[in-house]
Amino acid sequence: MKKLFIIFLLLFSFPIFAENLRHLPFNQLLTTIDKQCRNGNKKACESLYVLYYYGNETVNILPNKEKQQKYDLIRCQLFNDCVLHQEYVVPNYQKLCTDNANKNLSLMGNCIRLFREEKDKKQSSEITNYIEKQCQEKQFWACFSIFRYYEVKEDKQNLAKYDLLLEQSATQKCEKENYPFVCEMFDSTNKRRNKPIKYHQKWTKLYQKICDEQSDYIGVSGACYLYALNTANEQETKQYLDKGCHLKEDDSCMAFASIYFIEKNNQLSQKYFGKACDLGNINGCIAYQNLDKIKWYQIKRKKQFNRDIKNIIHIYTDY
């Protein structure tokens, strides 16, 4: 599922500094977006990480593990997104693994992996005790970390033990405190276990509300595209991706450009790749400048594309 995580990063990035980048020569683009990354644009770092993870024949970039790790480390140091850097997470676990992890996918990913690696040491530790206590106190991120560990281990006895705590923590954070990530993740857990989906309407409406109000009161960025990719209404999908793009969510720009690319509408596809590029997404720049040669996401049928794209946001279930 690592590839799914990388596709997620490739398609969806959130900008901070917007410039007119689309017509810059590629080497100048790399320099400019690198600068944006170092100045606080997290998703610029992510798009560069993806570029060097996969490489790109169109612009003669080969996979480069050293540069890939460089941008991932910047992402960790500047933004606490450290799933691949547990040497940072371990000493800072009480700072990172708090209620904020219910609101932020990256922080939750840190904590899920932290519990897994600490538990696999087969000894009690301060960290595992802390996370277990947080679960007892109805912190969903903690219960999900523990539940996911035993789910992967296929440990039915401990799954039964934490099943109720997981549901209680979801009730607290979803029903009472309106955290859409929690609602969605709990639904995803139930779906994997063939249990009834409970909160779909709630979390989709929460994403819609955040997008419409342009608010970030529960830590969710990119709410427009999250709503767009989960509504069954095709017209609304395009409407909210367009809205998100105009609100400078380059994830929405990339997704909208991808839809037009699949529909073979090169004019509109290029337009939205260009918008993503101007917002600091290097992959949008490559697509804009080389649209006729693009091979980075080949899908034959729009229906298949929509199904794949909707699965992407569930990457958190695979940590």
C-alpha cells in the first residue's frame, strides 16, 4: 500500500505561497519549489519527495533516494510529519500524540506507527502505556493505533477487547466533537470488517461545511476535495474541485485536471495543471508543460479512475 500513499501525495498537495510558475524553465522550477518547501510550503516538499521517489522520464529525472530522503526529512523537521522518522517521534511522542492527532492525518500516522514499533519490541514501555491510557480516555487516535496493530496481527482476543473502546472513542470524537477524520476512519474500519457504515453522511457533510465556510476549525485542510471525492453527484464533484482549486487547494486543482485528462479534454486539463503548478506543485508543472507526453497516471476508463481516486483518501487505514 506504500504506492497508494505515494499516489496520494502525487495527486494531492496543499499550497502556501502562490507564484506564476508554469512558464518557468524546469531547472528554475526545481529551484523555486525547493525554496517554497524550505520556507514553509509542506506540500511543495511532498511533491518533490514524490518526484524523486518515482523519477520522471519526461523531464529526465531518475529516482534518487538521497533527495527523496532529504525532502522527507524537511517535512518531518518543519511540519512534524515524521512517519518515516521515528527517531524524531519517539522523544517527542507526548507533543505529537495528543488530541491533535484526531485532526491531522500526518500526526495520526506518526502515532500509529509509533505504537506498532514499540509494541513489537515485546516489552512494556512508557510509550505503549501512554497510548493505552489515552485510549481509555477516549482518544480515538490511540484506540485506532492499538486496534490497527491487533487487526494486522489477526489477534481476535485483543481485537474484541478494544472493539468497544474504539467505538466509544469514535462516538466521543465524531458524534460529540465533530471530527470528520475520526468519523471517516471509523467507517473505514467497519467496512473492512463487513460491519454497518455509521457516519458517512455526517463526515461528508462536515467536509462540505468546512469547504463552504472556508474554515479550518478542526484541523482539516483540503476539505473541498475530500467532499468532492465522496459525493455521488458528478456535478457536485466538479463543482467542489473547482471551488477548492480557486481557494488555492492544489489537491483540488490536480484532481480536477486529472478528471479532464481522463475525459481527453486537454485544454481544461492543462488549465488546472497550470493552476496547481502556480501554487507550488512540481507535478502540476510537469503535466502542464508536457501534457501530450504525460504517462504518470494512466487509466483507461473514467469509472475506474473515480473508484481509484475515492480509495486514495483511505490511505490512513494502511499504516
